[in-house]
Amino acid sequence: MKAVQINSYGGNEVVEVNHHAPEPKLAPGFVLVEVQAAGVNPSDWKIRQGYFEKFMPLQLPATLGGDFSGVVREVGPGVSTFNVGDEVYGRALAFGGSSGSFAELVVADAKTMALKPKNVNHVEAAALPLVGVSALQALVDHIQVTKGQKILIHGGAGGIGALAVQLAKHLDAYVIATASGGDIDFVKGLGSDEVVDYKTQDFTALVTDVDAVFDTIGGETFTRSLGVLKQDGIIVSMSQPEAMSNNQVRVVAQQTEVTSERLSKLTELVDEGVIKVAIDKTFPLDQAAVALDYLEHGHHRGKVVLKVR
């Protein structure tokens, strides 16, 4: 089996294509999937770099990747929700029994996968799990967006932000997004009512009294966003390591939890045409290191995906 693995933490020099990796072993509650495509996320190069080593140590050598789309080859004992031949998608980082998706075969926890949306191909489906669930969890579970609310979404052209803009508009919110100048038309096309060019404009001078902020950037952007919220507003951050106490607004540091329930809801939204995923670039599995470098250092609009088969 071919798999993209690391034997130590570091830069792209530690990424290797193993053409003779052992097939992952199936266990109760898990599913063996023939991977058709694997989505690439910033968390993948951060895992490679060792950012999460202290609280999520890998057993090396380890296969990289989490998001996948493919076809069920075998189901483990105790799994009744999937059958051989089902087209599925989900998340399977090499922790907790799953085996990593940058490979021809992946073992995934049945609780972190769902039937693939019918209206998209495997490349598009593989781009969805982490970013789609992140947007869904933030807007529906935490913010609980309602009609007429004003929401600021940072990084509107990014993987998470692009889906969040579409979902917020579906929920009848008034959407303001930040993006670079070259992405303004793209983000407006997703449905954003206003787009602020973060490179040439100060969003704090243009945006006031929003009900909610969805922050996919962190750092100074997070801090400055506190000042544009209404009293008793809410900010959900993907990049703030922990919630900060604030007497004026509610602060949520989101750790995205990909579950079958959330993925199934995402499937509905995609098949209904509410959410469309933008693919920026695809790479073959052998070029996973190049894809990781592009995601880390390049300017991408939408998602980067590995074609596995």
C-alpha cells in the first residue's frame, strides 16, 4: 500500500512516500475505506511540524492526513451504519485507532464518517469534513445564527470561511467578511453582503455592533474583533488557544469535533445546493509534500486536495 508518512517531526524534508506501507488493521467500531481523495488542511503541516506533539503524540512512523472520501471495503464488528461499497467521507487522523488519510487505504472510526454527498465527486467531498463541520459547529451550535443577525467572518476566501459565508447567508444573517483584494469578488459571489479588504482597510473602522464574529485567523485579528461586537455578542475563534474571560462579550475557543451527525447534516446542505466547495488546486498523492508546502506558504482560495486514485 502507498502512504505518505513521517518518521520524525520537522519540515517537508521528513515527508516520505512509502510504497510498501502495511495495510491498516480493522478493529471493532471502525471501517476500512479505499481512499479516492484526501483533503489537505493547515493542521496536517502543523502535525508534521510537531506542534501538537505534547498532547497528541504520534506513533512513528505515522501516516499524515485526516480528511478523506472513498469507498467502503470492509466494516468492523459492531458497525451497522455502513456497508461494503458505500461511498463515504469523513476524518481519520492517525490518533485513537484511525490510520491517516494520505494513503490508498484508511481505517476510520465509524463515528467520524458519513455517506458522501451525492451531488459532488470524491475530490470535492474530501475537501469538506474539517472545514464544513467547523463552519457548522461555529454558526449553528455556538453562535446559533438567526435571521437578521449581523455576523463578521474573517478569512472569507479560506477553506472554512468560504463555507461559513454560504451557511450564514442560508441562515438569513447579514454577512460581512474579510478577504484580500484579489478575493473580494469571489467572496461576494459566495453571498457576503460586504467584504473588507484586510490588506488596505481597517475592519474596526468599518464594522461596528455586530452580533457575532467567526474568527479563523487568531492573534491580533481576534483581539481587535472584540471591539466590534455588541455588548453580549459572541466571538468564536478557531485559532485562539483558549477562551478569554470578557465581561462584555462571550468568547468561545472552538475545537472542531467531526461527528457522523454533523457530517450527515453537511451532506444534506451540500446535496440541497446550500453549500458549494471551491477547489483551489489538486496534487497527486506522491506530491503530498508539495501540497503541504503550498498550503503553508502559498495564497490559496478554497481547498487543496490530494488525488489518491
